[in-house]
Amino acid sequence: MSGEGRWSDLAARAGSAAVMVVIGLGAVMLGGHLFHVFVALVCGAMVWELARMLDPGSRSRAVMLGAMGAAALMLSLTIPALPAVAVLLVPALTGAALLGRWRLVFAGFAAGICLAGHEMMGLRDQFGWVWMLWLVLVVVASDILGYFAGKALGGPKFWPRISPKKTWSGTVAGWIGAALVGLVFARMQGLGAQLVVFSVIVGFAGQMGDIAESAVKRAVGVKDSSALIPGHGGLLDRFDGMLGASVFVFVVQASFGLPLGGG
């Protein structure tokens, strides 16, 4: 592959990333209901994208499921934890009842989207903007270092059948990026090496989210989840890493608690 071809998507990635960083960072810093609405709308749009990919013949159904996803996230903020999880699963179960051959894929992925959105809201509310920023930066650093290392170094593929572009060099570089973010935040917050290790695992979970979304797209034969981001695909294409990382953090928080300081 020529140098020009190897980096041909860099400008599009950088441009779309810059816009999303400005919008997303603003929402994170402001917090409160503005951040809740932002997350709910983004997650609702991702449920809509998922439904369109898996069931392209029914646009109205996709809109309905996307709206249900956003509504479930907002409602989950007003009720206790266990009922909230049940509410978050309603869009996934509804889609599973309505869709055909991809019903289990939709159910699993839609549940992940809603649980991830709920975790992002909870992390911002309970721990403050610092730790929401930590989560974002772990995913972003893992993605950026993985992208550049994979493009520059190449080498053996990580999982060629599912994601033929991902290499071991990029995967390991992503872990290093996540570790560096964890180290910076550990120093800033007076925490130990546990946060560095946790950051690496969270970064890896983000990589798995990316691979899971790639697997869905390959299975249904589409290049992008949608065309919501001009010239560069959909929200699922950009936030798949955040989904994987946030679902993992949700599971850890529910099971053991998080190794984080206060906001």
C-alpha cells in the first residue's frame, strides 16, 4: 500500500473527531441535564443506526426503537438501580421481538448501548467531570495510538476474520496509550498503579467494542453504520470504543466498585 493510500482517511478522521471532541467535551464539562440529554440523544441515534443496519426495510421501526432507547435512558435516571436496568433493556427486548434473523444481535448490541449510556451518565454524576474525561481519554488515546501504530508498523493481524485492518502492533500501542492516560490521572488524583492497570483493561474493552461493531457491519454487508457524520459514517462507527469501555466499567462498578477518586 502506498503512503498516500495508507493515510487517505486521516483528514476525515481528524475533522470529524475534532467536531465531536468540541461538542462532547462541552457536554462533559457542563454536566447535569445537558449531559444527560446529549448522551440520550447519541445513544438513541446509535440504536436507530443499529436497527437500520439489521432491518433496512423498516425505517419507522428503526425510528421507534431509537426513540425508545433515548427515552429509556432519561427514565433510568429517575428510578432505583435494578428497575433502571430493566427499563434500559426494554428497547433491546422490543427490537428482538420485532426483528427477524438478527434479533439476538440487535438485543445484545442495543442493550450494550443503553447500559453504556447509563454508565456514562452515572460516572459523570457520581464521580465528576474528571473521571468522565478519564474514560474518554482512555478510549481516545487507545484509538489514536492504535491507529497510527497499526498504519505505520503493520504486522500480524489481531483478528483478521472479523477486523482485517487491525494489527497486533496497533492493539498493543492502544494498551500503551491507555496506560499513559491512567498514569497521568493516577498522579493527578494521588492514586496507585491499580488505576494504570484498570485503564489498560478499559482500553482493551474499548477495542473489543470496535471489533464487535466491525463484526456486525461485516455480517450485514455495510461499510458504515449510517451517514450521520458527513463523509465519515455514523455515530456507531465513532463511539463503538466508548460503548465497549463503558459497558465494562458498568459491570465492574456493579460488581466490585471502581478504583477512582472523587470528582
